Amino acid sequence: MRPTNHALLATGTGAAIWALSGELLAVPLTFATGVLVDADHLPDQIWHFYLKRRPRCFIVLHAWEWLVALSVATVFLSFPWWTVAVTLGYATHILTDHHFNMPHRWGYFLTYRAYHRFRIERISPDWRIEDPLQALLRELRFRKDHGDDSQTVPSDESHG
């Protein structure tokens, strides 16, 4: 899912939490945890495009294990608004990514990726890693059509 879509969904989720809790800070907190998770793509992109190494799928922040930990913490702390905001922001990101990116059914488990040594072809053969500069430029461009003109590299390309 594109970062702009994550931003819209996280903002809406944060607004709902604000409406229910009365805490305005729920909006930026939910936004942050619903969008900034994607920063973990940068190491994968640098690894492949700049260090010229075989594509890997580290994305350490994209993991169901983190959602379980956040959910347990939210329950343990008796549902304070800020843990609800963090957990729901993160949950919207992981749920939509897993649905729209369609990895292997276990692909969003960090333990599964580690077991397979983060080899992208074992986690999701159709996964593509975008050049970071091209991805950033594409997100910053205003586009009327929703076509995807990004330059991607197939996961089976063998580098270093």
C-alpha cells in the first residue's frame, strides 16, 4: 500500500480515536505509527540499490509480533488513549499491507523472515524493491491517474 494511502487511513483512525477519547494528540500519534513504519524499507533499498547486494526483506517494523506486543501492552495498561492510538495506527498499517501486498501467508512474521534468512524470494517471490529516490519522487508527484510507473527490480535478480 502506498504511503499516501497509509496517511489517509491513519489520519481517519486517529480522528476516530480523538472523537472517542477527546485527546487531540491521538491524531498525530496514530498518523506516526500508521505511516512511519515504512521507514524500515530504507535499509532494504540501500542494501540492494547502493550496496549492490541481493535483495533482502528485513523490514523489521513490519511484523505481526509487534502488533501482538502492542496489543498486550494496551490491555495490560488498561487501554490508555495513547496505547490505543499507537496500536490502532500500527494495526491499520500491517493489516492493509498484508492484504494489498499479498506476501506469503507468514511473510509479515519477523520470525518467519529470519528463519528464511530474509531471502525475498522465499518470503514473497513477487515482491519488488523500489529504488528509494524513485519511490520518493513518485510519492511527491501529484498524479491524477493511479498508474504505477515506478522502476522496480524483480526479486529474482541476483546481485552480489
